[in-house]
Amino acid sequence: MKRSCSIFACVLLGALFAGGQEVPNPSFEIGQGDVVAGWTLSAQPGAVVSDTHSGQRAIAVTGDGDSANHWLSEPIDFSPGGLYAISYWAKGDALPAGGTAVTGPLFANVDIGSPPAEWKHYRQIAAAPSIGSARQPLRFGQWHLSGTVMFDDIAIQRAEAIHHQEQGAVLGEGERISVNEYIFLAPFTSHCRNHSRPLYKHNAGFNSNRWVFGQGAEVVYCHDIAGREQLAASLTVNIGYYVGGQLVVAVSKDGQNWQPLGQQADKGVLTLELPKELFPAQRVFISLKAEAAKKVGAADSDPGSFQIHSYEYKASVSGSPTEIRGSTRYIHSSKLPDAVDIAIVDIGDSLPGGKNQAQIAITNRRAQAIAVVPSVTVSKEGAADVESTQPSVSIPAGASQTVVAPYQVSGIGEFNLSVELKGDISYKAEMPFTVPLYFDDSYGDMLRDDDGHAALWWASSGWKIPVIRALPRSRGRGLRISAARREAEAAQLVIRASRDLAGVTVSSSDLVGPNGAVISRDRLDLLRVHYSDVTMKTDPTSVAGLWPDALPPILRPMSIAAGCNQPLWVRVRVPEDAVAGQYQAMITLRAEGGWKASVPLSVEVFPFTLPKTMTCETAFGFNPSLVWRYQKIDDPAQRREVLQKYWQNFSEHHIWPYNPAPFSQPKVTLDGKLGRWQGGTRDRSEKASGESSLYIRDESTTSSVSARYAQAIAIPAEGVTLRFKYKTAEPGHIFVATFTHNDKGNAWMYGRNRDMRITGDGTWQSFEQRITQFPENAASFHLVFWGARWTESGDTTGAVWVDDVELIDNQSGQQLIEDGGFEPLPKENLRVHIDWSDWDQEMAENLSRFGFNGFRMNIMGLGGGTFHARHEPSLFSFTEDTPEYELLMADYLGQVHQHLSEKGWLDKAYVYWFDEPDKKDYEFVMNGFRKLKTYAPGLRRMLTEQVEDELIGGPNLWCPLTPHVTREQVEERNQQGERFWWYVCTGPKAPYATLFIDHPGTEMRVWLWQTWAFGIDGILVWASNYWTSGAAYPDPNAPQNPYLDPMGWVSGYATDKGVKRPWGNGDGRFVYPPEAAADGNPAETVLDGPVDSIRWEMLRDGIEDYEYMAILKRLISEQGDRLTQARRDELNALLTVPESISTSLTKFTTDPAPIEEHREKLARAIASLSAR
């Protein structure tokens, strides 16, 4: 097959042609017992099994959670640079909590996680090495799985890439032009894997979503945007794994003469600006090459010296501003007819409602004209084929012509597209393709047909509606919403523009109900559904592209591009005094050009009221400092004002923050003026003067150990002088003294620390520094001593003694700290004093006003940490091996217990002091729980870990990750008086219900139905406003814009600054900053509350669904004696979650209809019992 050079200036090396690649014994039928012809088992346990997809034999491997083994084929002669589709079937019984099945050729492994219990078909693309030998085996096995995985029917086919063409540009997956910027983000997480249109040549390995560089490995990209010159460019490479060698980056305009750009010899992000003298340029070649000392790991599982987790290239380009997004599809084609060249130029969107048309370029090199009849057939198993045949086209001798063949796609799932040319020639190309669930076109009702301006339709709030989707096939009269009193419910009104619409506005009337009852239009929220560009998928079930999530208010007229959907979120907040019955309103739309349309809204108010405080408990992290930072709020009064708006939003969604009283905390001190230090140990064996010093010892390689002066120091007008004595345990050891600055609201100022690095010689030395400059808007600071040089990973260790610490006001000469000599505390001072006044007032106000019914109780002195790092118990600089510690902890915890009991808050508080422990941490955790259990027995002891024998007797509030819970465990621990919450975060991912933007809309709501079904009392999520990552966006003046970058990037966990490691789209982010503060740099202070998200709304709906169940259960209990047995049975059956909603944690509805149907049954039952 020939390709025009004008279309593809940079092509993947190696010819593309039809046909399959022979797999040795692909169905494993040849062999006896556990011997498989053409395949070798690397290590036991592995076997041939009779549970097959087809035939009599399949291969299997079994893992114990820590091991790895696989079946390895005989080497296969892949064509250098060839493009291949590898397909196979897999199933398994392994737990999905860790490990993965490993699949494919060694040069392009794909981890597929834990296959399901039924046979599932997999297909993946791999570009063979184009430098050196491509003769490599296939590998199918497991890495750290707990259980068995099976494989069958492996096949390899040659593939041809078809890239999107528009406006003369050819753009593949991961490429786009936005205005006059070309952006390429290598599509490692997409179906393309290691392949992309700009890939020129390579000999590096690839593992699932990253290049693997061993000795001499190289990847070369060629960036060529047809018809546009590049005027300037930059690139970013992220090394996410590193053990040795270095990455060398070079640039060329011809692929022959190279100019060095930069190098990186560590984990982290490398950003490079390309030399100005290269431009303007039509093509730019980028070489990524390893200079590595040696290979690391086994020959058939080499993780490489380093791994590139992302590669991004950006260029300013000439030409008219535009918006084009590339895509890549893969076809298999038949042999070309004699003297006829055929190239499929574009295959279309292959989506319901998309631009579905194949473009076939035909060159007739025969001596006579040919007649060509193009057709496209779309087929799906279990459905009739849909064939679209076009009229015959005559192509004269020696002529070239592009024919267009439109086709139709409807539904979701696996399809096959066949492009055929008949008549005087015979040609066929096939493309397996998948329509993801996101593009389901089976839902929605048409409200108004296209009038030349727009069509209108509506759908349930539980659907995530793509920008491009076919119009609904069914019809409706208007939007329908039903809700109880004090409940909020929403629906989506969708504008499908048929021309570019500008100046679009929306308004509504009041809702008018029975006997003239009115629900004011002020209780009807009209919100715009915002789309975020998902460029990196959370997991393989997602699709890259625009996903709806944020729901900002409509503050100005909107614009809607022709052919695009723009949903409006229509939300009714039913007052608690509303009259039950049917209400009607009109929603009116207008646009420039005189367009106007109205649609009816019907709301049914159920005759019962939801409580202010819900039965299902919730615990969500929230960081007020990010609000102050993004919205530019420094004034303490304004902070309180804005936080009340956030808390009102949380209350309306029935979400309780970890800490409802962030402006105050119990003030815990020792009687007298001593004991002001937190961390470190008072050491009598080593001192500069007096009887003791403060010893700070950092032995951890995963965290940093410090001692902190507890009170914030107000910054004097002329600054301060810090002086102290110190002795390092080893000569040359570096430790750090730090001022952590706070603003006027006493919030820590991110990225504004003053670090003073000090190198000791192993003897007592003196330090003194006069400090007069402080960060803008800083009002106070804390003094912190770090035992070793601080790093993000905490890998530095060492020890230091400090003594005679003074902090002097430069103007007055006043000493600003106490207890700087670290003298032993007299016994009369070993009494804890707690000032509760400010904290009590703020907590009481917020619990009452917002209906919060739980809070995280911070407990000092227990130590804490995570599986990654932990810090040891210490209270007032006394470690737990001292008698002072035990005395003070007993006093402190006893007072906490007594006070919470007196306030009536003991059952509301929970202690969450250690997160996700490993087995190595279990005894540490139990040690802390024993203290709580002894001195504060009524406090709820929560732990984010599954039930393990070693932890029994510690927590009484278990909070495992959802996959680690069984109904049997819940029932067993309930019998012992213990309760359960559960949580989701960056895990689990599909097939579980998750919190991600690029997952089905029902998932967060389904999670609450599963919560009820499992007998679980509450849910937890680690964060709700995680708008930026200090690792991915280290510049404090340029934080992440969560509207533009939907990914939740890792921070902490030894992630270096500048490194982007994905947690998942939307992880930790359910509310957004106001749009005026989206980039964290508003022109002026923004005093608005948060912007909701679809996932936040689904959580609220799920919590309200849970409450329906709780209300009905209570009513049945109260009225059971007055009901017939048949009626009781009928009502009790409603308390069982239907299989149509959820049959297991991994099988549940993605259609909101079953949820809404059962919710209505619950509502009718509640109404009938409430009327008795």
C-alpha cells in the first residue's frame, strides 16, 4: 500500500500490509498434560486447564500476592517497525486489590489488572522496535496477583493506523491544535499504547503506560503538522522511575544532524525550550536516548534504568486559529487490487451522533476507467448488520479520487466496521471498535425538534452527557423531578445547537402547585454543565476527551457551537414547608438572532420531610487554606464569611467535613509556662548548659522528624533575631531551622517557608541570624527544628541537639519564646490544661446550624502516619518510654473524654490518627489504640484498614477500602459492638463504584445503595477540594486550574517537585473554586462559595436515597403491629437493594432509571405509612 508523502511526512518505519502473524500454538491445543508446544512456564504454579474459551485447553498461572510467573512463547519474527494488534481472552479469580495479569510481547507489555470471572476479550496495539531486532516472544502471566488467571485464543494481526484529518491537518491520538498551539501528549494510557502518529523509530521497551529505557534504548518522535509551520516549541519529559543512567534529549530538523537539548539523571520532570534558531520549521525530530550503565532485572522482565511516564511537546504554529482534536483508529485490510492504490484517509468518529463517514482515496493506475461501489457495514454480535451502500463512482484511467461513505452507529459495546469497494475491483478493510458507555444514546426524551437554531431534549441527572451524541429517539413533554420536602433533586435540559448560538440565556418562572401554592424560582437553580478535557484516562474503561463535571452558575450569556450539546443542570431545592403535590413551571431559553424556546418543568413534592441531619454518616477532608489561596482571601472576617458558604454547601449535600471548626482548636498546654515544644526529647545526657537539651533524631527514610514550638510568634515590626546552640551527632551533618509562616488568619502559607540549613561539626556550636524580611501578608510564624535536611521523600537521616534557644524582638529586645533551655519540668507542671472555649463555641455553632453530626477529634501524642511513613509518640517532648509521658497522656485523654461527654459530643467524635497501615505498622497502631481504649474508652477509634486478626480489639470503627469489605465481616463485628464506614480514593478503580470524573454518573449514587446493602453506617473520602498538587504544580504562584486540568495528581509519598503521577481524574475534588478564582490568581478577592460537581450531586442523591430506606425501616418498626403480614413483607422487601441497582460491588447499574424507579417505590411506601 502506498501513502502520499504530502499526507504523511513522518511515518513509522516498516511496511504496513494485511495478514496475521503466526502465534505458536495459539489455543494451546497441542501438548500433553501441562506441557504446551511452543510455550514454556517460567515458574510454578502454572498449569493447563480445561476451563477454556474454546477448545479443550487453556493456560493458567497462580500468584500468592508476592510472586510473579508467566508462560513464554517461542520467539516471533515481528517486522521491525511493524504495527500489530494482539488479541486474546482472559479470565481469573484473583483479588483486585493488588498485582496484575501481564500480557503481550516483551517489547510492549500491558498490565490488565485482574481479569473478571468470565472470559473477556482483550485487544491491544503494539509498535514493534524499528531499531535492531524485533524477534521477541509473547509473555502471558501474573505479577503479584493473589489467585489464578487464565488465557486462551491468542492472535496477532498486522494493523494500519488511520489518523483524523481536518482542515488539511493530520492529527493522531494525543495530538490537538488549540487556537495556534499544537500539543502532543503521548497517548500512553490510550488504546494506542506505545504507538502514535509522531513516533518515528524506537527500540525501547514499553510497559502498559510508560517507555522503559535500558542500555542504549532510544525513542525518536517526528513532529510535523501538515500545512503549518512551527514557530517555537518546548517539551516536557517525566521520568517516573529511576535507578541509574541518564536520559539524553536531542533535536534535529532532518533526523540526521542532532543538536543536544538537555539531560536528566534522576526521577523528575525535565522541561526544555527548543533553540530559537531551529524555527520556523516544518518538521522537528526529538530523540530520547538512554545512557545507562547496565540492564536492571531479568532479561524477560527488565524494568529498565529509568522509565518515561509522559512526554509532551508543544509548538506555536502558523495558520488560522482553530480547534482540532486528533484520533487514531486501527484497521486490517485485504490485498490491493492490481494497478489500483487504495488508502483509507479517515474512518470517522464511529460514535452515535458523530461524524461517521469513511474517506477512501483511490488511484486508478489502469489503462481504463473503473467503476467503484463503496459501502460500509457496521455489525455487532446479536444485532442485525447495518449496511450503507453508496452509488457507483467512475474513476478515469490515471486519475485519483476520494470517495466518501457515510454510515450509522447506534448503541454501545463491541462492533466491527467493514469498508468494502466493489464493482470493477474488490477490496475490504475491517476495524473492530468499541463505543464506550459514555456515548450511550439509549436515554433521554426529545422536547423540541430542530428549528434551524437548536433542538431541545432532557435526561436524568444520573447521566454524563457527552458534547457529541445522537438525539434521543423517544419523546417527552417536559422535565420531570420528584422530591421530598427538604430534599434537592435535579434533571438536565440539553440544548443541541444546529448553528453557532451566541448570547444564550435561561430563566424560569415560579413553581405553582396545589391550590396556588408556590415554590419560588429562588429555589430553582439553573447551572451550566462545564466540560473538562480529560487527556489522561483514569483507567482503561475511560475515554479521553471532554467530560462533564463542574456545575458553575450561569453568570453571563453562553455560546454553544453548532452540533454540540450543552446541558443545563436544573435543580429544585424543596422547602421543608412546601405543600405536597404537583407543581409546574416554565423554563425559557433565548439566544441572539431572536431565538426563543420554552419547556415545561413538572415537580412532584412527596408528603414527607427529610431530616436536617442524615442517618448515613459522612467524613470528607477539606482544606480551608486552598480556599484562601485560590480566592485571595486574607481578611479573617472574610474568611469566616466564605467558609460559612462552603459549610452551607456541604450541609445541603449532607456531607460532614473532618473538621467543622477550623478557626480554633482546643489549646493544650502544661500548667505554667514550660513544655511549649512538640516533638523531640529532653535529653539529660547532652546539653550546652543547664540540665538538658532537646534531642531531635531522624531515623526514618520515608518521613522527616521535627520539633516545633507550639505557639505562633507574631512578627514584630523590625523582625527578630534567632540564636541557639547546637551539636550534630556526626560531623558534617546538615539539619534545618525553619520559620513556617502564617497569614492573618493563622493559616500556613504554602511555599513561603524560610529554611536555614546548618552544618555541624559534631561539637557544641552557636547559631545567630537577624531576620527582617518576611513574606508578603505573613502575620506570624512557627519555629521548627528538623533533625535532618528536609526532603519531599524524607529519605535523609541524622540527629542534632539544640539548647538555649532564643528568639528576640529586634525593636524591644523582648524574648519571644519560653522554655528555650529545655530544662526538666517540675512535677507540679506535669498537669495538662485544656482551654476549650473558642473551639466549643465554633463547633457548637456549626454542628447546630449546618446539621453536622460528626467530627474528627485531633489527639496529640499518639504519633501517627501512613503505610509510607510514620512518626513516634511524643507529648510535650516526652517520648512514651518516659514516666512523664504516661502520666501526661492519662491526664490529657481523660480530660478529652470527660469534656466531650459533658458536651454530648462523645458519639459524634472519632479519632483518625493513622491512615492505611501496612502489616509492619499494626503493632504501632495497636499501641495507640490501647492508650485510647484505656483512657478515653468512649471515643470512637477509627482506622482506614480492613479487618485483620492482628487489629481486633483496636479500632471500634472500621473504615476499609470498599473491595476489602464483606457482609459477613460487617455482621460479625457488629455483634461485638463495632461499626463500619468505608472509603474510596485513588483506588479502587473499575470495575468498582468510584469517584472519578471519567466514570459513569451513577457510581457515586450507587455507592450509597451498596453502603445500605452491606449494613455500613458511613462513607469517607480523603479530600473534597484537592484543587492542586504541590508536586505536579510546585510554583506557589501558578497552582493547578482544576477546570482545565481534571487530574488529581499525587503529592507527598516521596513525590518530587515537578513530577506528575496520576491518582485519577477528580480524585479528592468534589467542589471547585468559583470560576473567577479558577487559576488561583484572581484580580481581586472572591467571596463566593464553591461550585458543585455532578459527582457531588450524586453523593447527595445517594445519601438521600439511603435516608429513604432508613425512614421506611423506622416506620415499619413503629407501625409493624398495625400492618398485615403481607403488607409487612411487601414493605420489608423494599429495604433490599434490587439486583437491577447492584448485585455486587463490581456489578451495578450505569443507568439511573432503576435507582429512580425503586426510590419512587420507597417514597410511595413512606407516604402511605406517614398518612396513617
